[in-house]
Amino acid sequence: MNGASREALAAARERLDALTDNTSVDAAQLAAELAAVTALLHREVSLRRVLTDPAQAGEDKAELAQRLLGSQVSGPAVDLVAGLVRSRWSQSRDLVDALEQLADAADLTAAQQAGTLDNVEDELFRFGRIVTSNTELRAALTSRKATAPAKGELLSSLLGGRADAATERLVTRLVTAPRGRSLEAGLESLSKLAAARRDRMVAVVTSAVPLSDPQKQRLGAALAKLYGRTMHLNLDVDPEVLGGIRVQVGDEVINGSLADRIEDATRRMAG
């Protein structure tokens, strides 16, 4: 993706992260719903063109998406799709590609929440190696003569009970609805997406008062520099927090005993 489409996808990924950070949102269900919308817009070319028409107002396109999908998928899925169609896209196909990536990302988030993301990443890699070395299996999974249900049954016999549920869902979607991707390229893309998700760290930030947007940005940048990885902030407010702020990254708590490590961030925030 280039230009407007790349920016739209980046914004959508942030909205997806914000939604799935809420534990009341079922990430696996959201993935399935986004995949269903992907299939719909892949099939209905005229609808896809309407929803990406730059001559139409973004809010009008969002209202259309809400009317069409409101009774079919959950509120979080509708909100994501509405946000996507409000954005500008370099070409209509990019919207479908973005939805597909968001569905995959939601399934990987579900694995991360379940503590199995490392397993999923390893299983995707190993399955790719098996496909590469087994020409008969690859032929069966990529045959244009075989139906999607037949391919799904084959994958269920191979992966069911042997691989993480998220791995099975991801691979099944790729095989049954490749949308022009080769099997090898699709598996490689999923592996990269899993690695990127694994490298995303979450900092739980508890402050005495709500942080302003500039403060959030400065703190996020300081923590990313400190840990050398992309940092997402989960924010909470507790007036009883001593010192005004408490940051937890994994098992590490940054408070008075480690204040020197965020002294620069604190000074910047105070300024």
C-alpha cells in the first residue's frame, strides 16, 4: 500500500489495538467478523467502490456501512469498518486488503491475550516449512479444483488438536480465501505479522490525574527508547498513586526505586 492507503491502515491498526485492549471485546470473534466483511467486499465490487469513492463524504460512507452491517456483526466490528470507509484509499482493493490484515491481527491479539502467541508464530513457521517440502500437500491446498470446504476439512485433519486455535483459523482463512496470494507468501506475511505483534510491548500507566495527549506521546516515546521496542500505553487514573505516576511493563514496575530510569520522561512531562 502507498500514500493515503498506508496512512488509513496505520490509523485502523491503532483503533484495533484500542478496541482489543478492552477485555470485554472478544478478539477472536472480532477477527471472524472482519474476515466475513473482507469476503463480502471482495465479492461485491460495486459496493467496495462506493465505500472507497473519494467523491463521497466520509460520514455518508460510514453511515452506509453501519446500515448494511449493523445487524450482521458486533458493534466493535461495525466501528472499525466505519472508521476504515471514512478514510481515503489509493485504490478500492486496498480497503479489502486492510480488512484482511486487521482480521489476522485480531486473531494474533487473541493468541497474545491467551499467552500462546509464541506458539502461533512457531507453528506458522513450521507449517510453512512443511508445505515447502511436501509438494503433494501444497498441491492439495492450492488446487483450483478443490472446494474451500474440502480444503478446510484437510486442514482440520492436519491441524485440529495439534496446533493453536488461532493458527488453525489463520491458516484456514489463507488457504480457503487466498485472494490472489500464494500460499508461501501468505504464510510469510502471517509470520511477520505475528513477530511484529510479539515485539509490541504494553505499559500499564497509572497516574494521579489524567495525562494530556502531549504527555502520553512523550511518555510513550521515552519508554520506547528505554526498552527499544514499540510501546502501547494502557492508561488508568488513581488519585492515591504516590509520586503522581506508576508504570508497569511486564513484571517490572517503574516507581520511586527506578525513578532515575524515567527521570528524563518525567522532566519532559513537567515541562
